[in-house]
Amino acid sequence: MNFHLPRALLRAALAFVLLGTSLHCGAQESTPIPDGRQIAASIKYQFAIYYLGQPAKPPLQALQSQIKALPHPLKLVSGVSEKPNAPLVAATLEKNVQSAYAPPGLDMLQRFGRGLTRDQAVAMQSSEQALILDFAHPASFSFTAYRSALTLTEQVARDTSGLIWDEETREVFSPEEWHKRRLDTWDGDIPNALMHTVIHAYKGDRLVRAITLGMAKFGLPDVVVDDFSWSENRPMGNLINLLSQALVEGAVVGPRGSYDLDIHQVKHAAVRRSHLDTLKPNTTAIAKLVLVTGIPDEGDPHNRLVEIRFDRTAGPDRHAQQAALLSSLFGSEDAIKRVKHTEELLKVSEQARSKLPAVRDAFNKGLQPGEYVLVKAPFKTPGGDNEWMWVEIVSWQGDEIGGLLKNEPFDIPTLHAGQMVKVLQEDVFDYIRRSADGREEGNETAKILERMRGAVQH
């Protein structure tokens, strides 16, 4: 009997927020994005500074003072234009924020508050004033004007004792955390896109959709990937972050939306190193992407969208193409263990199988965002043996389980990792229920397989 072990997931840094269920109905036909660089001619975005009580200094006075201290000019105007010819900022001191510019609630601050204390989050609910800052500049001033906007916002927040709101990413920062993430992470003149964006991931009808928020601050489209599984959230998020970084660094898209993403070509040294240092064996470090115009969903940022497609990667279906591209880009480790069923192994397997009805009930009631279930099931080889592989469950009706094959078969040429397959509950050998925070239930047979030597757990 041939046994596969769970495929390892990459552990590179990832700003990935797990949200709830959406009404999104899956991928739709779309058109390739235009050739060339994707930056808009004009760039606009909004920050704000919330006050938990009275500001330590008059906000508009502090703003004017800090504008004069900037190393690059930023002009204070009454309102920003659609086509600015220079870096501009317009400021509004809103004194009735509860009705006109309501602060985010405690639940949102728990997920999107950066460097805030519990007392600050609570006090923010009663905030009465906010300084709203609208920035605009032409693409030719992209990085210098953006960095000036970041610096100005931080200094005014420090001078007036406020907390900073990023309208694009929907996050709230302490001034210290703002500086740490947004200003300390540049490599010379190149920002780390990961520190200026977030990724929201949520379940659609059956699978997951992920989208960035914050790329508009660079005059660039936000990045979308649709119809993938929760177990791929880390490598898929890393793919999104790498493409975002490439776009920020001036990526040039080829004909029909083609773009070859090469980790070695990333200019930001820390970003490049963080990904290269976590590559698995058998990697090319290159992803041949197709970039198309994204279809907006409810809650998306008010920005252009670019969706990643996998059509240039070989595979019998889109899920197999996804798995093959991620494996090629980041590498993979898959191991097979040829074993005979022992009484001990069969006994532990039977115990695992007895828990499946309860796992099925939990699955059909609805798992938490980021939670998923894998089952180990047999697949017949051409020689008549069984190759036992892991399947991530997508549907579970009665005894029939539908899901995505998570291993690359060794002895079955008609199957590929990422394919949608069906197995029977009665044939399941073991299961893994994994929560969003990494806790696992099940997979007790792995302990026995490890003792039988030669097993490489993924």
C-alpha cells in the first residue's frame, strides 16, 4: 500500500485576513488587462486621524506646521482635483464623526487595529473629531509623494495625539505602528507592498476568493484570485503579494495579459530574500501568469481589479493548474511510504473512521473561515494496488465526499494534484481537521507510520 503524507504549506509572512462567507458565485469570463505598466495617470487616497478626546494641538495648525517640514513639497488645498499636476493634500476637521465619519467598531478593530490597546479601541467608539486628509498626485510623483503623505500623517498624529485610519486598507494604527510598518520597511526608494496592503480571503459558494486592499495608493489595480481551497491560502497569498510587489516595482505586462513572475527579479531585497529563503525543492521560482480584468464583488475596494488566471500552466482543470503553478513557483515536497496494514494501524484507522459522522455534521453546518478538513482515501493504481492520498473536502453528502486531491500521484498517471475527485466515507483511512490558527485534530495514523520509518510527514 502506498501512503502519501500531507503536503507542507509555505510559512512566509502573509497579511491574510480571514473573513466570512460571501455571495460570490465563482469565476466569470473576463478580458486580459492592457499591455505595459498598470499605473494610473493620477493617484488619490485618503487617510484620517481620529481623536479619543480633545486633540493635544489644533489639528489644522499642526498640519500646516508639518507640511513646511517635509523634505518634498506638498501643497495644502481646499479640495484635490481629479487630475493633479503636483502633490496635493486637502484637510477637513470633522467634528461630528459619529454621524459623518463613524469610527470602526470593536469587532473590526480586533482584526484591523494595529498597535492599539484595548482602552484605545474602546475610547475610539466615542470619538467626536477626526482630521480627514485627502491626498492626490500624478503618477510621476508616485513614491516621493506617497512617502511624504505617510510622514505627514504620522507627524500630525503624534503632535495631536491621534490614531491613524487608512481608508484604502480599512485599518487603524497607532503612530508607532504606522512608522514601523509603513515607513521603516522601504528598501531605498522601493516600498514593501505587503506592508501597505492587506488581503481579505473569504469563502464563496464552495471555494475561496482573495483580494488585496490598498493598491490604489500606488495608482495600481487590486489583485484577485478566485476559486481556490483554504489549504492553499498561504501559498496563494504569497503569490498575490509577489505580484503586488512586482506591480509596485513597475512590472510590464505582455500581450493578452501574460506576465512571467520571477522571484529572483524582485527588487526589494527583504521581500526577495523572504521568499527565496522559504523555497522548497523542485522550484523554478517563476510563475507564468495570465492577468485579466477582475469582476467586482460586494465589499471590494473602489478600484480597478486584476485577476490572476492559471491558463498558461498545464493541467486538466483550473484547480490542477493552480496546484501545478504554486508547486513550480514555491517548490514542493511530497513523499510516499510503501507499507503493509498492521493490526495497530487498522485499529487506529477504525477509531478515526468512527469520528467521521461528527466531522461531516460540523462540515455541513459550516466551518469557521480558514478551517478545512482533509481525508486520506484510496485510489486504484494501474497495477491494482491502492495509492492513499489526501483530499481536501469541498462537499460531503451522505457517504459521498467531493474534494481536491492534495498530493501528486506516484503511480496513477490519470490523476494530478488539484483535481476534483470523489471518494466514499466508508473508504476513508484517516482525517485532519485544521483550524485557521493551525490547530489540528486527527491524523493519528501518522504517528504509527513515523515509527515504521521512511515516513516524511508534510
